[in-house]
Amino acid sequence: MDRLLVDTSSREQMVNITTPTQGLVSQRGWHDGVLTLFCPHTSAAVVLSEGNDPAVGTDLLRNLSRLLPRDAGYIHPGNPDAHLKSIMVGQSVQILVEQGCLLLGSWQGVFFCEFDGPRPREVWVKFKA
């Protein structure tokens, strides 16, 4: 298993990890198969989203915060909004790899979604040929 390290800089943030993900595929010489990215954190997520317009990430974060505000009378203390946002967005994505390249749609990118930062994070990566 490999790991991608992600340092976030704010409480809620979307970090484009497409380039480091492709870099890892190239570095390891992975050619044809399926790449799984898994987020081992309960207050963060991994998602495929629009990769060229940062307003999409802003819209996602704003609307998740509207649906799940930070102070909404949750039962468990601390960061319950972050846990629920993580559940809604998801912990993993799978991406096809062909001839050493991520097979993404024209506008797609791979994003790490931080919901309780800033802090150092990681994404676990596994390749299956």
C-alpha cells in the first residue's frame, strides 16, 4: 500500500490531488488496472469532481455547511458536522488506469475534502492490475 500526504490549511477545504495521484502511478510503473484511493479519516473524504473550476469546490463546501452547520445541536461533542459531511461525501474512489494514465473524464479531478482541519492527512492508495 502507498500513501499520499495532504497538508490542509483551513477547517474546510478541497485539495486537488490529481497530479500527485498520477505521479504515484507513474513512479510505481502501474500500467493497466484499478486504482483505489481510501481516506482513513472520519472527518475527511475523497471525491471525483470538476477539476478546472474551483467554484465547484466552494459550492460543495458551502452547501454541505448549509445542510450540516457546525452548531446544530448535535448529540456527540467536538466535530460532528465534519463526521456527517465525511459520511455524505464518501471515503473512497476507484479510478481506472490505462497505459499508465488515470482514466478521468475531460473535466474530472481527484480531490481530498477536509472538514475539520487544518491538519496533516493521508490518503491510502492501492493498485490492482
